[in-house]
Amino acid sequence: MPRPRLDHVRRAQILAAAAEVLSERGYANTRVVDIATAAGTSPAAILYWFDGKDGLLAEALKLREAEFHDRYTVKAEHKQSASQRMRVLVEAMLHHYDWKLWMELCVLALRDKNAAAERDRLDRRWRAALRAAIRDGQANGEFLPGDADDVMFLLAALIDGWAPLLALKAKGVTRERVERVWLAEASRLLGPGFDATPLKRSR
């Protein structure tokens, strides 16, 4: 099979287009031709470079996650206090993360080992960032002492549980309500050293 010409579109552009289309239309309702149209290339070119929609979904989420990491995880690492780092992380996960695309990956992970491995990697990365901030806060006396793994497990689970409902726009589940309850629970577990005031959202 001759190598498709991609002079007019880069791999990253295909992945960005795939992320947008998959997030908007869902995996089941997305055709390769839809992604090709959005990327300004041909279906043949996409099928040459990627393993169909399954490969595209995993790769697209990798791209989105890398962008997310660069924007928010790195930003969190530059904050002076553990409380500030945690607030950056929860703001990012609640207000900026592409949970629709994440849900599509979780469904694919039920039948695809590569997708399952990628889902696990992304999940472990988010939990590790949260755990590190908790441990730092406990070590410097900013947070109450305790089992950092258990605290992380609970706080991460709250976000993981609410996020799909937010993506589905479930009745009674709003970002503002989830934010308020999560901050209150974090304050209860971590103590008065954690800043539980409403988040000032950044871009």
C-alpha cells in the first residue's frame, strides 16, 4: 500500500480533530470519514497511520492528557503550598478535563487491552499527583496527619464518581455543587490548613 501523503496535515492535527469529533459525537456515532473531514485529510490516510477508531481514541486521549498535564499538573507543581497545588488539580479535573472522551476510553477499555492499559496509566497519573500534594502538606504540617493513600483514594473517588454525571448533565449535579462539597470534604480530611474557599477558575 503506498504511503499516503500528509503534506497538508500533521499527525497532531488528526489527533486533535479526532478528540473533538469523538468527544462531541461519541465513539459509536463517529465514522473515520467524519474525523478525516474535520482534519482535512482522507480516510485512507487515517487508516494508514492509526488502527481505526480504537487506535484513534486512545491516541487522541493521550494528546489531550498531555496537553492537560502541561497546562495544569506543571502549573500545580509551581505553587508554593500543598493546598494551592490541590486546588489547581481539582479545578482542572472539574472544570477543564474532557470527561466525555475519558468515558469513551473506559467503554473501549472493557474490550481492548491497549485501551485498558492507557486508561490505567492516566488514572494512576492523576491519583499520583493528588497523593503527592497530600503527602507534602502532611509532611510540612499544613495538613492533618493521616494515611495519605486513604485520603487520596476518597477524594479521587469523589471526582471520579461525579465526573460522569457532570458529563451527562444529570439532574441536580452541577459543577458548583460538586466543587463546594468536594472542597468541604477535603477540608474535613485535611484540616484548616486546606483552603476550602470557592475556586477562582483560570484558563
